[in-house]
Amino acid sequence: MINSHEIIETVKMIGEHHLDVRTITMGLNLLDCVSPSGKETATRVYEKIVRNAGNLVATGDRIGSMYGIPIVNKRVSVTPISLVGASSGAYLEIAKALDKAAKEIGIDFIGGYSALVQKGATDKENAFLDTIPEALTITDKVCSSVNVASTRAGINMDVVAKVGKLIKEAAYLTRDRESIACAKFVAFANAVEDNPFMAGAFHGVGEADKVINVGVSGPGVVKTALEKIPDADLSTVCEVIKKTAFKVTRVGQLVAQTASDMLNANFGIVDLSLAPTPVVGDSVAHILEEIGLEQVGGCGTTACLALLNDAVKKGGIMASSHVGGLSGAFIPVSEDIGMINAVRSGALSIQKLEAMTAVCSVGLDMIAIPGDTPAEVISALIADEAAIGVVNNKTTAVRVIPAYGKKAGDEVEFGGLLGRAPIMDISTVSPLKFVSRGGRIAAPVHANKN
Amino acid sequence: MKAFITVMGKDKVGIIAGVATSLAECGVNILDINQTILQNTFTMIMAVEGAGSTLSFEEVQEKLAKKGSELGVEIQIRHEDIFNAMHNI
């Protein structure tokens, strides 16, 4: 029997400490929509999404009401469009169909305008990559990702060089909207097929037809739990985080199971990520500061983040029957008030963020950089981040916004969950020759496991 | 369906009566009541069974929220599964 203390704890976690389910994401296979005709493919894509995910928002709201917990986003991820559109080549037409379907069913984002080109890109995939900036400009809800590297394949530097240019083009095309297209694009190393989070969600080809993946959240809950043990040692800190992560994940498991049943879909995974929002009291940076840092970004930040990330996983794994996605602490700068403040005060630099990405999910996320940053610098930044992912056998990613016309010290405002970002200084010492060489960086020696 | 209702706010005459009357009107049966004053805040937890109600969960929720604003307290109702999930292994 549940006791009063436990009931009040749950009510306070939700009401006062921002415990929420960040997203219910329905993964949909679109391979059966492929037709040699672009128009026909787009029609089938639109119809399949509306038919299968038409009740997603209402169902999410109903579950939220039943359990009294906010379900912040409802999203759809689809089979990489580089595959779905290959036979017709009508990628932009399909992007419009995705956007139209997303608006029709009322979801927040739709992901999967994606390509997996970690080892090589076909001619069709190269043509697809070229459409990404325009696709993100003419749509509102569509998110895009490109997997440029993996531990088994190494880093495809030809694609890395191209992606730097694509990001610059996307920034220019949406120059009147704070270069927002870049906030809807991410370059991955070791991308996962069941990620419920944007901008990187896509529905992998190894997945079933219709799958529910749930991403939980709750940085505020972890911080509040740590506030109660201001003088405890770090072993105790880990234990408290684990217990809290367990409870948070159990909510995710319950919501994922209920949503799968109600939507007649496969239960996919629960993603254990601690995802911040720009709201005060919902910050990953503030957890690190609660552990004992004056401000995030100084020495000790990487160690505290490693501790947090590991404890969240250990606590969450037993709470869910299937853990997957990215599962770890997110450190998106523009979406975390503690990170924003640390950048403003000069405590947090891109170099420190890069080090932090070696020990958490996922990577350099929602970082605004000067609009005149050369494409090759962005490519080299992606290569550095991919190297961390490839060598450490983990997912890493880059979502940077070279905000057109802005310089270091300015700020850009994206609104909503995307937040606001101070423009960060980045070294422009030229990596042009390295990036221009092209070719592949070979898989590391420990990739040869068989 | 079993659910837990939490009522929190400034203490005054008639909170329990008001909530209980609303539940009776909804056809929701009260199984258990636990009420106390925690740090000057009226705090009540009710275990209820809604199987006999003709109203939907959302309708009961709406009615209770309305009663809460009349009484100046916050009334929330949640399916028992969320508490079991978080606190039982």
C-alpha cells in the first residue's frame, strides 16, 4: 500500500520540481510508401502518418491527465527520407508532406529527414543532402539529421566537409528568423535508431512498423533531491541520484506502456535522458552546481557530469524493461538557464563543452556561434566531436547555429523549448587543408571486435 | 478504477464536506481518508474507487478542480498506477 509520504512526494515532484515526460515519440516505418512517382510517395507518406499518428496528441493528453503529469511534446519519427525518396528523388515534396501531416495531427516535431552516410554516400544520398537547407527553410516542424561517422566505419570526411557548408547555407536561408533552420539539424556519430529526441530522431530500418519511444526528463527533481544532502559525500550523492532516476524512469515506463497499448503500437524504449528546459528549476547545469561547483564550466565540471550521467543510467536501467535512445544527461546550451548564465559570465567555453561531451549524451548541442564562422571550421568541429564518439564507442552530435549577422556576445532567441543562446566565441584558426583533403578517417582499432 | 486525490491549501471550514459531496455527486466511492495540517497547510489524501461513476475520469477531474477553486484549495486526482510505478518494485 502506498503511504501518504510517497503520494505527497510524487505530487511535489510533478507540481513543484518540474517532473515531466518530455516526449512521446511514435516511430513510423515509411518504406511501404515508396513509389517511383514523387507525388504518389508524398501522398502515401502524408496518409500513413495521419492514419497512424492521428490520435497521438489526444492520447498523450489523455495519459497526461490520467496520471496528472505533463507530457510536454508529442512527436513522430520516420524512416530516413534519403531512403524513402531515393526512387523518386522528390525529397522536398516529401518534406512538405511531412510538415503538412505534422500540422494536421498537431504534433510538435517530425524527425527523419535524415541520411546514414557514415561510410559512403550514394549519388542519390548526395542529392538528398543538398536539399536539407531548403527543406528546413520551407517547413516548420521537420527535423533533419545526418550520421557522418560510426565506431565500425570511421568518419566520412567527404560528408563532414559537405555538412559544414549545408549548415552555413541553412543559416543564411533563415537569416530573417535567427538562422533557426540550424536548430532543426544535427550531425551524428553513432546515431541510434530509436531516439525519441529532436532534432535527431529517425525511425531505423531495424525497427517494427509502429513503435512508441518515450523520453523522460526531470533535472529539477534531481536537484531538489540533492539539496536535501548538502554535506553528504559523493557516494551518497550517486545513491540519491540513482534513486531519483529510478522513480523518474518508472513514470516513463508507465507512460510508454500505456501509450503503446492505447495506440496499438509496439513498445520501443524509454530514453533515460535528463533533458533541461529554459525554465528556472529545470537545469542540468544547476545539478552540477548543487554537487559543488561555483558555476558550470570550471574545473571539475567534466567529473561532476560523468558522475551524474552514470548514476542516472544505473538508477534508470532497472526501472524500464527496455532502455534505449540516447539515455544520459543533455547539455544543450540554449535550453538550460544554468548553461546560458555560465556562457554569459564567461565561465563556460566551447572547449569545456567539448570535453563534457566525452562523458554524457550527446554532444555540442544548441550552441550559437558567430555568423561569419567559416564552413570548414564547422566541419572540423563536427570531425572533433565525431572522433570523440567513434573512439569512445558512444553517440556524439553537433547542433550549432552560425547565427547570420551575429557576433560573439550577441544573443539569439528561438523561443519555446529551444530557448535563447548567447553567441559563443570559437577559434577560427584554419583547418581548411585538413577538411579539404576529403576521404575517410579509418575505424579505430577497437572497432575490430569480431 | 482506483485513484488518489490530493487536496492542499489553506485550512477552513467545510473542505472535507465539500470534496466528499462532489465525489458523491460524481458517484465516486471514498475508500480511505488521511488528513493532516502540514506546516500550516491543509493536506488531505483520499483513496477512491470510480468504477461506479457514470462520468469519465476527465469529467471528475474537471468537477474537482472547480470545487477546489471554490474552496480555495488545490485538488488533484491521479490514477493509482503512477504511485505504484514510482514507489513499488
